[in-house]
Amino acid sequence: QSVLTQPPSVSGAPGQRVTISCTGSSSNIGAHYDAHWYQQIPGTAPKLLIYGNNNRPSGVPDRFSGSKSGTSASLAISGLQAEDEADYYCQSYDSSLTNFVFGAGTKVTVL
Amino acid sequence: EVHLVESGGGLVQPGGSLRLSCAASGFIFSNYWMSWVRQAPGKGLEWVANIEPVGRDKYYVDSVMGRFTISRDNAMNSLYLQMNSLRAEDTAVYYCATQAYYSFHHWGQGTLVTVSS
């Protein structure tokens, strides 16, 4: 059972907007540790998508955006494209575990 | 361009040892915290260990404490993970990654470790 809770799957039609939630607790996201997001296309290494709750590394399209509120964070993908089909993981730091922690991942399907 | 290349994975029997390496290029290796992150087959990501830029401070997930040792050679731009007393549950793809702002910015392609008799 992951410390950060994500929905197992979300889906949307091309062009639509989907959001992925990441629910933590008072020892991680709620303790003012940032949330970060990764995209993993099956068979490849994870790629950093959002860091520091809402910052995109260079090269990441602005269709991807992140937010954080209280003990939760969210990743939004607008203008969904076929190439966005992948697994998405949230990540933070947990002060009780003194570990970096990941969510179990959310599979995004483009219908 | 940042480039990380892991090597050293393979098949090992339970109780055996393996040493993973990660060759880094395209950035000033000695300025960065580095981490190992693993992914069991069909499962999610799990942070394993990290090491600060000069190699003095090291941190581990509880499940590998006392069995795994992270180290680095800044002159060789290389990161290592010595894995002893391997268990079936250590079977995973192991990735090295640069660490900044408590997140993992650049990742290698990974190396597969299989622990099985």
C-alpha cells in the first residue's frame, strides 16, 4: 500500500482534459514537502514532468500542469493526445519514514 | 545533455551479491545528489538510496539497510550500488537518477536485477 494514493486509471478522448489526484498526509505533501510528477511510457525510464508542485522542466509541453492544496496534489493534462498514453506517478518526501515516496501510479488511456 | 548509463545487472541466486554502476556525463557530477530508484516487474517506483555530492552522507530505504551500500567516484563520474544478501523481492529494474529539489530530474535507462535460484 503506497503512502501516496492515486487512482489506478483515468481515460479521456483526444483533446479532452484529464486530472490525476495524489492524496498524501500531514507527514508528506501536507507537511509542505513538494509534489512531483513523472511520466513513464511502458518499457522506458520514467521522465520528470512536474517538479516543485507546478514547475515544468524545459521541453515539457505546457499542456501538463500541476497544483497542490493541503495534503493533496493534482496533475492536469489538457488537450489530451495519443502520445500521452502512459503511467503517471506522483512523488514526495515523507518526514515520518524519512524516505522519498511514490504513488502506485495512474494509467492514462486515450480513447 | 545529461546522460546516465547503468550497468552490472543480471541473474543472481538468493543470498548473492551484485554491484551496479552508473556512468554519468553531460553535467557536473560532483555537484549533485544522486539516487537509485527501482521498479519491480509490473510494479511502481521505489526509492532505494541516495548520496550527497561529496559522498559522505548516505540514506537508504529500510528494506535494504545493512545489505546495500551506495557510493560514488566523482573523479570517474560514477555512481555505484553494492548489493549483498540479495532476496527475491530485490528483483527489479534499477535506475540511477540525479536528484534536485527533492525530486529526480534525469534518469538512466535502467539495469535489470533478477534474484532467483
